[in-house]
Amino acid sequence: MRVEVDQSGRIEETNKPTVVAFSNNIQFSIYVSAFEKRKILGELRGRKPKWSRTTINVFVFSVLLVILLEKYVKKELLVYIDKEYPGYEAIIKNRLLTFLNRKSQRVTVGQINFVSVGKKSPAHSLAITVYRSRKKSDKILTSGEILRYFK
């Protein structure tokens, strides 16, 4: 089975929420408020002063993907993630595989792919609908839930 993943509201836009969603036969979305993002980014800048802002954003995006997919990843699931951070796909894939495999998910490199999902994707429709508050998110995340991955 194939699922597509899309994001609405970039992580670095700290005055707006971020929604990450996947969709196909199944769908799921997660939501992080602007307030929680500011707490996360501020905390990470303090903990990791040598990391660039882009590195922090990419790592936070990776964690959001882990949280989004952790209950749904199976051997036969192929994940197609929208290219939100071009040039950082290898880092995102590495972080995603590392965290998911720690959770005994047994995800392979070939299951995670990066593509331009496009505006006609069901994942884009779900993400933008939740982002615009026309539908409730399946899970609302706190800064603590995300920061736990950065110990």
C-alpha cells in the first residue's frame, strides 16, 4: 500500500501552526500550534547552539514524520513524502529510519521516498483542511512530546 505525506505551515513559520498529514486508503494528521513551535525552536536553539536554524527545522520535521507514521508503518507500506526541505532528504530519511527502527518498526530504506506530492494529492487536501481549521486534527502535539526525541 502507498501513502503520501504533506505538510501545511512550515516549521520555521512560528506565527502559524504546522500540520503534517498522510492519506490514501487511510489518513491521519498531526497538529502543532505556533505557540508550541516557538517553545520547541527556542529550547533546541538553547540546547544545540551549533545547529543551524535549517538543521533544527529539518530535525523537527523528521520527528513529526516519526510521530505521524509510527503506528501505521508496516512492511508493505510505501511512504511518499513531499519534498519540504530539498537537499535534506537523506538526513530526514536517516532520522526517520533510526527512530522508527528503535521502536521495532523494521522499516527499510526503500519504503521511504521523496516526491513532489502536488496540490491534487489527498494528503495535501487533508493537511490544508486541518491547517485552515475546517477539520480537526487526529492528534495535537505538545512541545514536550516533540522535545523528548532530542535527549
